[in-house]
Amino acid sequence: MQNKIWLSSPHLSGKEIEFIKDAFEKNWVTSLGENINEFEKNLESFLQDEVTICALNSATSAIHLALIMLGTSFNDEVITSAFSFVASANPIAYCGATPVFIDSEKDTWNMCPIALEEAIEDRISKGKKPKAIIVVHLYGMPAKMDEITAIAAKYEIPVIEDAAEALGSTYKGKACGTFGRFGILSFNGNKIITTSGGGALVCHTQEDKDKAVFLSTQARDNAPHYQHSHIGYNYRMSNIVAGIGRGQMEVLNDRVEARRKMHDFYVDAFKDINGVEVFSEPNEDYYSNHWLSAIVIDEKLAGINREDLRLAFLKDNIESRPLWKPMHLQPVFADAPYYGTNVAEKLFDDGLCLPSGSNLSDEDRLRIEKVIQQIFSKKK
């Protein structure tokens, strides 16, 4: 069996170990230290929007804190994208609130502004004005932020921008993660850069960051003894983990470039194959990091379906994965409200994520291309 080609595996630079070693030598093996401070500064500089960063142990924690800081509680409703990983919706449930799911639009596969406004008006008519809107930038593709933020402003609903997959992506030159009241970043092992596990909350004021740090470190009051007036959480990032992040920040631009080149590789690989569409930016306003390259297969034109290609890859020990199963189809959220048509459902039926790692070799690409050529040539 040949070595496995992963969908998106960690890609370390070798520079991370120096920052980790420094933390050990200075005995900053805790949730305080230079690595955390500098990693946050690195992210703030990269996003370039006068934001302030709170480094946390996961993006899920960041969403949860954002909802708490917006006052989300039991029986509230929060709007979010149906077409996403479950971590976008789970924190809503942590608050005792109900997710309201919105379908995708076809251009970016992200939250449909038309369905969003329909949902807001309907929930308000039922006496349930949504507490927040969590919009996701799927697979690194920016959402239609002009339309979404305009609708949010019209109804005075704060936006939480889930940019867990979109570090390095921009919309009209502005970094994803900086449009909303809060932004969310992820450094999970499969992301553009990794800290092994970790995330960040993007804030626009020092007050919000200070509150996030307070809540993420068990909400300890300023007293010589342990005193607590608020419920807190153990969500702060470790100084050791942040050291990995500092090393990764030094190669972030290279990682984005490599992912975008993988997208270009697939555009070329499928250019002469009918019925296959590679997920790409709709116009020059959008700049995607192409965290994951993805395709949609029209079985009638291509002669094969998504599952045929996935199994052909699997036979050659190449990982691929169906697109996200929409949240309103998940058993755990079966009773949640949903607005839209069947765009997300159709994408799930016909779409496939392809190996996209920044550490794939020319040999890996040849293997991938060979499988593509073989399976589609059999159907001609």
C-alpha cells in the first residue's frame, strides 16, 4: 500500500521548536507568557484592521465566548449557516439557545442573504428577534459580507464571523474575521496554520479582549484570594501551544500560496472533464485561501458521481471527503428552524473535498491526477 495522501495534514516549519524550547527554559508552562502575547500581536498585525486578539484553546471556545459576551442565554435564538461544521452551531446549544439555520447561495456556498432576511423577519414576527448572526466563510471562501452586514445593521443584530477556515482570505481587500462584532479563528491540526489545537477571538476593542481573557481564565475577581462573581471558563491558550503558533505565523503567507496553488492544480486537472466544477472565487472581490479545494460533480454530464470518485481515491489510499452535511439534516438539530431552499443539500449530495495540504509533493499530485484521469476515462 502506498503512503496515504491526507486531505489536510499539519505542515510544520521547523521554527516552532525554538519558541517551545524558550518557554520551557523560562518555565512559562502555563496560560501566561511571551508566546501568547507575541502570537496575539502577530495575528493582529496580519489581520491589519486595528483588531485585538484573545488566544484560546479552540475556535469553538471562541464562538461560545462571543455568544456569552453578547448576552446569549436560555430560550434565545441565534442565526447561523446550515452548511458548515457542527462547531459553528454547538456553542449556541451550550448557551441553551436555539440555532436558526440559513441555506447557502450558489456563488460562494455561504449564507444566503435573501434567506437570512426572510428568517429575521419571520422570527421577529414570532416575537423571537435573533440574538446574533454567525456567518461562516466556508472552506476559506469569503461570504457576501456587504449584503450580510447591511441586513444585520438594518435589524440591529450583531454579527459573529466564523473565519475558522479563512485565515488569509479577504473580501474587497479586508481580512476575513474583521467584519463582525467578533471574529473567530481556528488553529486545529488541519487548518492553514496549526497550534495542534487552538483558536482565537478577534475583538475590536481592548474592553472586549479584556473581558474575553477574564472569562476564559475562570473569571477570577481582582482580589488576593480566589473570588468569583461571574461564571468563567478554562478556555485560554497555553503558552506552549502559542509557541507553535509563533513559528507557524512565520510561514503563513507561504501556506496560503501553496493552498491556492493546489486549487489551481485542480482547475487544470478538471479543465477538459465535463460535469465537474471546481469551487472558485465568483469575482475579484473575493480572495480565498482555498483551505480546502472542492468540486461539484454533475453525474448526468460526468458519468460518475461524487461517491465514485471518493472510492477511487480511497482505493489508492488518498483521502477525500464529502462536503459538510447541512446542520438542519443532522439528527441533533432536526427540530431547529431552517430557511432557504435546497442549495446546501444539493452541494452535500454532489460535492467532494480534495487533498489540499500545503505539504503535498509533486509525486502526490501525480497520484491524484492519475486517479482522476483513470476514473473519468472509463466513463467516456
